[in-house]
Amino acid sequence: MAGIMSRKDATLFIGFAAVVLLLPILAAPFGAAYPDLLQRFMIFGIFAIGFNILFGLTGYLSFGHAAFFGVGSYAAMWSFKLLSLNAIPAILFAVAIAGVFALVIGYLSLRRSGIYFSILTLAFAQMCYSLAYSVLTPITNGETGLRMIRADPRVLDRLFSEAPAGVPVPSLFGISLSGWNGFYFSALFLLATFFLAMRITNSPFGMMLKGIKSNQNRMNYTGFNTRPYALTAFVISGMLAGLAGSLLVVTDPLAGAERMQWTASGEVVLMTILGGVGTLVGPVIGAWLIKYFENIFSSFNDNVLSSFFGFLPDGAREAAVVVAGKFVGEGWHLSLGLLFVLIVVFLPGGIMEGVRRISSAIRRRGGGRHATARGELSPSAAE
């Protein structure tokens, strides 16, 4: 691995891989150690990393990435319905279709920059949502969405085996991808996506993208044509969004238009900003945090809060439950909003900026102690 990446990057990748693969154990104390949720952690981590390749490296803020996410879901579902329950052809088909959509939308949107680019991507995403919801209903099944049924053709599967009994389930060469199998399958794709992001960030191509973010006009004046680089980043980002959408179909065998709404695009923006724009690990942390709030924090009720505040006297416990109840359950968005405001105000670089500040403080304190020790030893050394 030393020939592929530096020792620092190799250490980061090994540490990240260890956390991902041990997540079923690490998430247990937080009540999140069940496969469906952890699989969503992996999927939206991929989505956030892909978005960060565009936004974090080039500075182009897209409000339309949910379009590629939804297109990937629909493409994977049609592969499951028409070709095979094997996940590999579905994922390849979804990534390819999302890449084509990203190429077209990116080519048109990148003719503008700044807020105009963001509005264009939002407009294209809403157009895709409207098409999926009401116009292309023979392909998307409208608001009901697409599901796999036993009567689907699946021509490749029927050539080699009989139709499965019961509800069809995505598989990997006959191995069901439900439960923990699905989690580790998605985890491998997250690790591959993280590795790709590392290679792009530290490559000459990544340096060019960072130059676009720093000062695109200056690069144009020096003779660089920055549009092909930005378009390539846009397409890669869209393909990774399609990959995430296809993996979500493996977890939840339903492809619906709601996955293409503008709120889904805003969610991935929030994930990236919360974790740290332009960092490698930050978008993944942001995705995990938001999905934890959405699925676990939102399930807290008065009984859970009463048990948590059980050490308080009766009157104080009831008051604490009433106050805390406004921030959990249906009010989980309020807690997430407050967290986002605090991070934006005090940590503009996201959670990863806080991590860097803490590590810098620890190093400074350690350096001060070493300097003091050297000062104390110098007289004896002089003697």
C-alpha cells in the first residue's frame, strides 16, 4: 500500500476501515446496532463523499444531487425487475445511467457559476422529480413507486433457475443481501468510495479542482480550461450518487419519486457542511449523525426520557421530561437545527474543525510539557 499512497493516507484509510467494519460493535451503546440502519449509514456516507468531491473540491454547490440519487434507484430497480436479482448488474447499470444524466445536466449547469449554477441544478432536479412523479408514470409508477414482484421477467435469472418463491430479495450470486450481508456489502462500497476520494484529493486532478475552488478566474487567465475538470468532477459525483441510490434499493426494495425531492438534495448539503466541507472523513460523520438523529433520536419518547431522568425527584423529573420532550421524538429537527447553528457559528469548518482544534491543543500542551522538561534538565546537563 506504501506504493499507492503515503503512510499518512494509509493510516487514515486503515483507521477508517476499522471503524466501518467494527461499526456493529461501536454503535451498540448508542442503540444503532441493527443492520438496516447501519446499511443506511454506509449508503448516505457514499452519497456525501460523492457530493463532497464536487462541492468540497471545486466549490460548486449543487442543489440537485437528489436527481442522480433517484435515477440510480430507478435504474437499479428496473435491472432487478427485467434482468436479475443479482446486485452487481443493477449497480453497474445504475452508475452508468446516473453518469449519463450527470454529464448532460453538468454540461448545461456548468455554463454558469455561483448561485446561478446552484439554481440551475435545483431546477433540473425538480424537473426530474416532476417527470418521475406525474409524467413518466409508465416507467416510474408515479407516487406509488416501483417494487419488485414475483411476476417480473428477470430474463437472466430465468435462464438458469426457476423464479424464487415468495418476495424477491436482491442477492450477490445467490447470497441474500438482507440483514448483515447487506451491511457488509454496502460497507465495501463505502471503503472503495473513500479510497477513490483519497486518490482524487491527492492527485494532480484533485489539485486542479482545488485551484478551481480557490480562484477559477485566475486559472482561466493563465490558460487553463477549467470546465472539463469541473465537468469530470460533476460526473464522478453524480455517478457516486447513483451508486448510493442503487444500494438503497438493495436495503429498501422501493424506488419512488420522493428520493428526488429538493429536500433530499438539501440533506446531503447539510451532511457535508455539518461534518466538514472539503475533508475526507467529515461528510461521512455528518451523514451518520443526521441518519442517527432521523432514526434513533426521533424515536425517544416520554418513557425513555423518564427513565433517563430517573435520578431526579418526581417534580424535577416531570419538568425535565416536558422540556427535553420538545427536542426529541417529533421535535428531533429542532435539536438538529440547534446543532447545525452551533457548528456553523463556532466551527465553520464543521465537526472536523473541532477535531483539528482539539488535536492541536493536545499537541501544544504536549510540546509545552516537553519544553519544560528540557528546561529542567538543561542545568543538570550543563553540570
